[in-house]
Amino acid sequence: MTDSTTDDRSLHVIVVGAGAAGISAARSLQDAGCRVTILEARDRIGGRVQTAYDLAPHPVELGAEYIHGANVVTWDMVRQFNLTTVPDATKDDFHIYFDDRIHSGDDKLRIPSFHLVDTYEDIAIDWVEQGHPDASVHDVVVKWAELNNAVLSPGLQRLVNNLVSVREGGDWTRLGVRGMFEQNENTGGNFRIKEGYTALLEQAAADLDVTLNTPVRSISWSPEGVQIHSTAGRTFTADRAVITLPLGVLQAQDVRFTPSLPPGKEAAVNGLDAGHVDKIAMRFRERFWPQDMAGVLTTLSSQLWWRPGWGRDDEAPTLMAIIGGDAALHFESLGDGAVPEALDHLSAMFGEDARRHFETGRFISWGTDRWSKTGYSYELVNGAGLREQLSQPIDDVLFFAGEATHVTHPGTVHGAIESGTRAADEILDSH
């Protein structure tokens, strides 16, 4: 079956993927007068944005959680769709689980060299600015500690690594400092969308032509246009295509390109790393953690916990763990045992049997999800420059978007949105 997609009156573009990048690209192209078709493998839009509305009276984010920063492009959509937000807690509201007990307030500062939890990024940036060769965050911080006679205990190393891996997607032994140096800091705090991230993307996609349940099997391309073949045997033709497949899917070669992607593009795909970042969402009958605790960074493999309902009037007793890097691989290996192990961690941290209060929980494994195979991407040592390489169009026919293609704001929704707008602009400029 072939779907004719040529139209003499306007450029026709197929967007592969209905996540934030794909919706952004499609919106910009449609607003500019192009005909746009979005092909989405899932039975929903959003990609790695997924809001649960059945875990609590308030939305709970199973994927992307925050608007990172006070001035990013996401705010334009929040205002456009009359959505509301709630600010997240500050770092002072987060506790630390270290040496088998909870530390809060000034007590955190008594942990030897605790300042490295807040300053590892500055240390990495200083390393790059001083002209040193690329190295892992681990090696740079260890070197800094040696030069400054700082105590770097195994427990403190676990704290720093756990924070790095949930922020960046990979363990600090793998993350390159030059890749971090490319990124711009998001200033102004973090914010949750009260109505849920899904509500934002659903409104953004309201009048777009989205075909769900349509996994793409292969993409044939030439200077004349593209043919996109679905697993159901349908073929879609268009003048241009925007590829927003997650890095993990590209690396797995789940979608074949004919002809193959150029060597430089394949080098970028395979040179970045598809970080595994997973979540565990839990609801309890009652709160058994300190009321002033917005979250807790731990030395355990469950890494970082926070309260999804923080700052809401209707907050339910819910907790969310976010887990990255090797710890995510560990929880993925547990399968149905992931939630029970996380409950054990909560019991150990708070000295209270978490199972006694437990109602329901979900392990959300983005690293093994069929249509993502990654939480978000990160740059290995000597990986700087690969995001820019990944973002480049091919023969003004194939264009690429997604968080992995954004140099300064990877791993964020606003980075994905901006990448979609950039790909759309490239198409319009080439046309």
C-alpha cells in the first residue's frame, strides 16, 4: 500500500517521531505552509514525555519532569496554552543519605569534601579552560582532590557519581568534561507543569496530522525525496524528512537507511552514548519521610529521590526515584524486582518499613523501552563536537532533530523543541 504524499502546491515533509522535537518541527513547518505528516511508533504522542494521571490526585511525570530554567523556549508554549507551573525545591531542601543516615541543613556540610557535590561541574569546566586534554569527570575530580588535599571517600564518590549519572545519563567514569563544557547552564531553577507535560504536547500537536501505531522500518532517500516504509507494509513518500529517532534507536539500527548514512553521520551516532535513565514512581498511604525533605541524594543504587507533588496543595504521599548509568542497568536487570528493591532502600534510609505504607509503584525503564532505548544521550571522553555532527542535514533531504542533536541543551525538553525548530528552519531555507 502506498500513500501518495506529493502536492504541487506545497512542500511535503514527513516527520519521524511525535516527541517534543517532532511536534516542534511539524508545528513550525505547518505554520510556514508546508504539508506535514508525523509517523509515530507508539500509540500516543510525547515520546519520552509521559504523564501519569492515575497515580495521584496530581500528575506524575514518568518521563521528562521539569522545565529547566526560567527563560527557556518551553515557557512560550506554557503561556500560549494557558498552563500553570509550580517551582521545584532548591538544593537546600534536598537531604543526603550518607554513612547510613540522613543528613540535612548544615549537617550536610560536615560531610568531608561535600562541596564537590555542588562544584564538580566548575572543576570540569576549569580543566577545559586551562587547555587540558579531554578526560572523564571522575579523573578530573580525583586529580583536583589530589592537588587540593581533599578527602574523596568511597561514599562521597558514590554521591557525586549518582548525581552526575542522573543529570547526564552516564557514570562519571565515562562522561567527558569537554562534552559538558559545550553545554549551557540552565539558570532560574526548575519548574513542573501543573497540568502535566503531556498536556503541553497534546495542545501543541492538536491540529497536526499524526499517524500513531506506525513504526518505521526503513527510509529510502535521494535528492528527489524520501520513501518511508512502515512495519505494517505502508509506504509514505515526501519531499523531505525530519528524523527525530532517539539515539538508542539509531544505534540499534532499528530503522534502515538506503543508501546508508554517510560515514560522518554514522560516526556521530555511534560516538555518542545512549544513557540509560529510568524512574520508579511510588504512592504510599501516608508520608513517612521528613516534611521538610523535598528529596534525597543517596549513596545507594536508587541514587536520587524526590517528591513529585512538591509545592502542590493536593500533594499525595508519592516518591519518585530517578536512576542513571550503571545503576539503571542494575535495576533493569531486576525486572519485577525493581520496585521491591527500591522499597528496601527507602526502609533503610528512613528506618521505617516502607512496605507497610506502600500502595502501588511502577518501574519505568526508558533504557529498555522498545521505542527509545535510552533516557537521554551523553558525550563520552573525546566526544565533543559529535552532537553538531549528528544534527547536520544530508543532501537537503534528511534532517535530524532530537535532544541528542542539541549541542548546548541536550537531555532536555526545551533542547528537543529547539532542535525541531532548527530542523524546520533548515528545510525552509533549503527550499
